[in-house]
Amino acid sequence: QVQFVESGGGLVQPGESLRLSCAGSGFPFSAFAMEWHRQAPGKEREWVAAIISDGDTTMYSDSVKGRFIISRDNAKSQVYLQMNNLKPEDTAVYYCNRRYVPGPWGQGTQVTVSS
């Protein structure tokens, strides 16, 4: 079955960086555009970034553009989110999923940005 396992979160100070990873399984990973979402406490889940199947095109929300970089390794069935210059408002649980044909949400990985 379709499954996503996110990892790499943690507690960091403002201005620091983190790299999240997401392993997808149960489907032909290289055939699907992928994306990251996040959900902050008390807020709805929001879209963060997307990458098409071959990795040539990426898209970002205005809130992370210029700070986050999405990438993928189709040989490993993984998608990544490099997060730089983190801000307290980036604190959230981060999830990955397929872009146009979402599967069940994984557990996510917690990112906390605090001094």
C-alpha cells in the first residue's frame, strides 16, 4: 500500500537549518510529482513546496520561497526539504505526499524553531 515516512525534524534555533527526508513506498515513485505540507498547532495543513516527477521543476509557497529547497532522488524513492534560515513561524509537523493523487498521510516529522 502507499506509504510515506518522514524524518529529519528536530529543535533548532532561528536562523539554523534542517533537512527533512521522506521515503515513499507502494507505488512507482519516479512517476509522481511530490510535495511537502506542514501543519502548525491550531492551524490547518498548508502546502509548502512541490517537485515534478523528474525533478526539473519546483514550486514554493511565498512563505518559504528563497529559504527552502525541495529535491528528490528517484533511485532511492525519497524526497527532501532543505530548510534554511528557519523562523519560529516554520514550527509545524511536516508531511510529504503525492501532488495530484495523494495517498494516506504519514506520521510527519516535528520541526520546532525556538530560541
